[in-house]
Amino acid sequence: MLFSLRRKQHFFLFTPQAAADHKVTDKEDNNPLLPQRLIFTMSSPKPMDDTKVKRGIVIDDDWPGYSLDLFTYPEHYHHDIENIYIPHGVIMNRIERLARYVMEDFEDSKIMVLCVLKGGYKFCADLVEFIKVLGRSSNRYLETRVEFIRLKSYLNDQSTEDLHIIGSSDLSFLRGKSVLIVEAIVDTGKTMKALLKHVETFEPKMVKVAGLLVKRVSNMADSFTDYVGFEIPNRFVVGYALDYNEYFRDLNHICVISKTGKMKYKV
């Protein structure tokens, strides 16, 4: 149920989807309800460019996140995270929307999903599950086969454009197939650029990339991702399978790690 309170031509909207559909215009700095409740100005709807919608929900640089008191999470992380940056429910709703885009764009009845480990496994599993659910409720079912690839994109702690695949680099099973690469987070795009170049050598029919998070950094990888969940500032986030030295993967929400957390799990 949508619960709304009218006040000075504004409405309080208590649905996560509202954040994706409306521009936040709150200026009421003295309102004690914020930032937990978002205020939106209601105006005449404007048509949106489908390409821009697929670029993801843009999170501003000054977004403070949500108080930890508003959500549940593993108690042993209480001092290790600053805030809940993107709640799990919002993540899932956005992934469902990305699944709809995939259903619309892939004309073949079968697609090959290439999941980039380790951080991408939750995103991939949820995205594929939504594709299946949407297929069962429509007259078009998109059959998915999932393969996994694990990458290393640095040498001596330095990022590199060279691609280092852990395990077999033979992706010949992609030949002639429609391929969807699923990655949890993309920043400069060096790794994705190298992976796309490697994938193309096996002559797939088509290749598209889904990134749950795209970081807003210099030379950000806009051109490498076809479906984006969220565009975020250059902050170190954990949770939803994203880790810090293998910790925090068990968080359902995407969170900002605290200084205490960094020191505690530093190796």
C-alpha cells in the first residue's frame, strides 16, 4: 500500500521504487524525517530516453545512505560499516527491471550468461532467476545457460589492461552464441575492456554487459556496460557478494565500509 501525506505541494513516498521513478527535490533541511523518507515534487510526467533508463539509477556524491538502525544485518559487522548505501529490496527491484531489458533485447530463445566471479555471483543468480520468472509469466521464455569466469586484473597491486584469467581461458563454448556478461562492479573498465576483447576472439553472435554498479570515476566505463543497476560515486562498498579481503560477502545490503572495518580486516 502506498501511504502519502500531503504537505506544501509535496508528498512523502514510502516505496523504494519511487527513488527510481522520480527526481529527489527536497530542500526542507529542518525536516527530522529525512533522509530516511524521501520527498518528491509531483510534476507532469516527461517521456524518458530508454537508453538513459538502462544507464542506471544515479546516486549523488553527497548521498549519506541510510542509518544502520533502519535495517537488519549481521551483528558482527555493526562497527565495520558506516551506513546502508543501497538496501537489498531496492537492489532486487532494480535487478528485476534489468531482467526485463534483457528479455526485450535478446531475440534468441537461448542466451549464454558469463558470470564474473567472485563478486558477481549473487547478481548473476538473481538476474537469471528474474529472467526465468518473467519468462514463465509471458509467452516468451528465454533459456539461460550460466558459465563462470574468474579474473585478476592487477600485477603487484597495480591495475593493468592485461587480462589474467584464473583457470581455463578457453571460451570456445561462446562461439555463435548470444552472450550476456554479468559483473558486479565496473569502474575504469580496464578489466571489462580486456574481457570483451578476449570474448570476441571466440566469435559470439552478440555480446552485452550487465553491471550492477558502475563507479563514477575518471574515464568511467560507460561504453562497456549495456545494463546498469546503479551509478555510484567512487566509494568503497561491500555487501551483496562484494568483499573486502573476503569479508562482507554475507551482507544482503550494499554498504560503505568504515575505517574500523578496513583496519579490522586488513591483511
